[in-house]
Amino acid sequence: MSEPTTQAEAEAAVRVLLRWAGEDPAREGLIDTPKRVAKAYKDWFSGYGEDPAEYLARTFEEVAGYDEMIVLRDIEFESHCEHHMAPIIGKAHVGYLPDGKVVGISKLARVVETYARRFQVQEKMTAQIARCIEHVLQPRGVAVVIEGAHECMTTRGIHKRGVSMVTSKMLGAFRDDARTRMEFLQFIDMSGR
């Protein structure tokens, strides 16, 4: 494995891109831009330094036998596409059917956030979130639906605004039972969007 890139190398790369775009990196307004961009990248891609499974490790079993669907909807996220490094902005909806244990709902949002803060393809991110929840919680089923607006399509290329992409990953009971799947979709109100 190669050595990690240093802050100085990252800033130098930004200067190269500024020159390539036709700018002067020494111009007053751009002097601190390389430093700001490197700092922004640390924030935007902090998901590489986190293990989403760790957020799900602490569970609760004292749920008085609760075994119905748990849904957390409208989890806002910001990501970046791995093809153009352009933003993907959207919402994730996550549901699962517990099998004796549940997890704090903020932990589901943290799983979404961790995967979103990596270079992504929406289809891959949808599957990663679902498989992580399935692997750690071992519920009877997992459902994930993601709606995303891709700036690589709205600010370049075809320039189509107002378009969103919807992806889903259904596992276990959500895949096998149409009634369970429909209940989840009603909970997240996909029909009224």
C-alpha cells in the first residue's frame, strides 16, 4: 500500500488544478484556496476513517417483545460521485424488522452518513447500507431507499435540473414478502412524492 498523501501534497494538487483551469493560484483571492479545499476534503470524505458497523454494535434487547417494522426516513445526506467528484445530495430511508434486538435510531443515520462521506455510486451506497445493517443486527429484513440529486448531471453534461434518482435494496422479509415491502414504502410515502 502506498504512503498516505500529505496536506502539502493535497494543497499542491489543488494549485495544479487552479492553473489548469486558467487561474493564478497566487492571486489574492486564491492564496488560501488550496488549504481550504484540503480541509473541505477531510470533512467530505471522513467516512473513510470510520467503520459503520461499529455504530450498530450497541443494541438493546429490552423491547417488550417489539418485533414490528422500525423505519427512519428522510435522513439527509451529502456525498460525491466517484466519476466526476460532484455532489450527490439526497435523502435515505432505512427500515428493518428486528429479531430480538434494536439499535438507537441515531446509529442508523450514522451508518448512512459514514457511507455517504466516501466517493460513491448511489447504487453501491444503497447496497452497502443495507448489507451493513443486515450483517450487524441480523434482523428478519432490511429495506433501504435512497433519493439523490446528482450534480454531475445538473451542472455539467446534459444539464437537467429537478431530476432525482431512486435506488432501493430489500433484504430478507422486505424482499420475500410484498406486503412487508409495501408497508415500508407506505411508511416512507414514496407514492406521494
